[in-house]
Amino acid sequence: MKVKSIGIDKVVAGHVLSLKEDGQSVIVVRARKELRTLFKEAIRKQIYEKVDAENQYDAIFEYFKSMDGGEAFDNEVFKTLEGIKSYLHQGVIFCIDGKKLEDYVMTNCSRLCALFVAGKLGGEFVDGTDLMVCESEKGKIVIDWERSSERIRTKCGEKPLSVVSGGYARSGDGYTTKIGRGGADLMTTAIGSVLGAEVVEFYTTVDGILGIPEMTYEEAAHLSSSENGPIFPPAMWPAIKADIPIVIRNILNPSFGGTLVSSKPVSRPEGTFTGIVCSRDLGLITVYGSGLLGSVGISSTLFTALSEAGVNIRFISQSSAEYSISIAVRKEDEPRTINAIQGMVTSGQYLTFNDIFYLAKDVAIISVCGSAMKNVPGVSGKIYSALGDAGISIIAASQGGEEFSISVVVDSADADKALEVLGKVGC
């Protein structure tokens, strides 16, 4: 039994036949960015601008038609789009929550992609929203794993080939809902774990993780942490828990064997890096002042405030003097982050009037990772010296306690140069 994941667009559509297996398999399908953008444009026009979106729906139909799914598939696309238009029209009239309308549309986008793959491979379509059961707790989506596992076994356990629409679940009130970032990835590893798959395969359009043939789960989590990583790191945990190997392949380059990710240690020369990744379009916010000194729970309070504001923290560093805390966030999260911190200041309960914060816009995080770095003296020194010799200023730095990941924050203008320099150091 193999479980696979694939994102569909016009380019990938011509290669799906390579996913065919002789044995039992499950394929989780999602839409790639180009298709998602077309659907989101239709949503914007019809729901929020409340204008005619016929051109957008025509563009979606022509896009699917160019994928050559056959007449029956084209008819299903047309029927689905007509249903979406009608549903959104009624939703606007009756003031249904916009988020629920959006999720309904995007669920159908994923569904059509899965129907395309099922038709090409002769598999049986399974609606992913009938597999995953979710509830909202404090504004967050929480999966009911017991009920979801039972549905996975019932609907996918015995079929030769199940093709599942990925990324969406059904809530207790009957509405479809997005699982969250990496939702299709999480469904893939969850299905693999429940069904006892021998391997979970992710088909992408890049050569695995940085073109590296083999690495551990921990290394993969670090090296996939950038915005464009081939797999969302938290989505790996069901496979890690069940000790199921993960293979990340390039469907456009079958000659590359892919990256094998498993619990098996990989032998590398002492002190070398497994890989280096860069996360861009970030802002670094530093909070500092006397109010932080000796304040028990200040970090917890700060992070709770940011969590409640829906901010995803990409980097954390705190001075040992307890005088400052630095966090990196995505640019789109900067306003919410600043508002949350200002709220702590004005409340007078956590930060005092002389505590201030500073925003360094447009920074990048360079992360160096490798199991061969562990317990090797001088690795950090090599990294900092190389960057210093190249004239690159390190704004902030952090090292994981597991001793095989070091992250530095640099100005975005220095990111490419830093990658080049560190690439030579870690060879």
C-alpha cells in the first residue's frame, strides 16, 4: 500500500499517468497556485465586489478543458461551476458568512482536480470532506482523529485506487472548512498512518528537498521550513509517529530518484551541513526595556497575545540579560503583531511606558541544518566568521538545542550572498 500526494495544474496534468500503481494505493489531490488563483478571483468578484463574474468562470472552464480530461469531465466542470455561481448568489442574498462561502468554492476546486486524476487513472473518487472531521476551538481548526481514522479505514481501506480531494474537512454544523496550511499534506500522512502504508510519496515540481537523496525527519523539517518548501513540516508528524518513510519526488523529472526522508541516520562527514534554506519577506520585531527584566511569564504573555492575533512566529531570540526578545514574522503579519504588542504596553499590566519595540523591515532568515553538525566544536564560529569576512551583518541569531540547526537573520539584500558564502563553508 502506497499513499501519494499531487498538486494539479496544466503542466502537471500531462504527467499524472506516472502515478499509476499495480498494487493498492491512495492519491490525495489538491489544486496548485494557478488554479487556486482563478477560483479566488471568481470569489472576489461575486462575493465581495458583487459584480458579474462570468468571465472568471469562463476562464476556469477553459483552464480545465485544456487539461484534456475528456467530455465527461468537462461536463462535470461546467455543472460544478454553475452550482457554485448559484450557491454564491444565494449565499450573498442570505448573508452567509463569507469564509464559509470561500471554503465551499475552494473545496470544489480541489474536488475537480481529484475527479480529473480519478478519470485519468481509473480510480474511485473519494470526497476528502467525508474523511476528515473537524471542529473549531478558540478560532482554530481541530481534527477529531478518532472519527477521521474510522472514516479513512471505511472509505479507502479496501479499494484498489482511491483518489481523495485534499485540504478540506467537514465541521459539525455540516459546512466544509479548510484544514489549514498544509492541509492536503497532513491528510496524506494521516491516511498513510491509518492504513499502514509502506511509504508516503509527495509529487512536486522540484527535485526533492534541495536535491538531496536522503535525510532524517528532523533534517527534512528544518529544510522544508521556508515558504516554498516542498512539504509543510508539521504535516509530517503522522508519518513520523508511525515511522513511515516519506519520499519527495519531482513529477516533471522522473530520472531524479527523489529525497528519502526517514528515521534512519545518514552518514556524513563531521561538521558538514546537510542543507541551507532561506526564508524571505519577513520583518524582525524586537521588544526591549526594563519591564522585561525578571518578569516571570513575560515571554508566555507575549506569545499568547500574538497567537490570539493569529500571528505565525518564524524566529525567536532572547537575550540572556532578559532585556530583549526578538521575533521574525511575515510581512503581512506585521500590523497585527505591532497592534498586539502595543496592546500589552497600553494595558500597563505587562510592559511599562519605557519598554519599546523596533521593527526591522525586509529581513531574511538563513537556516543551516545537518545532523553531522551535532557535538562538533567550531561550527557556529565557521558560520559567523564566513559571514563577517563577506561583510554581512548578522542582525539576530538562534541555535536549536538539538545542535544541528543554526539560524541567522540578515538584511534581505544580503540573503543571496549569504547563501553563496555558507554553501562553500558547509561542503
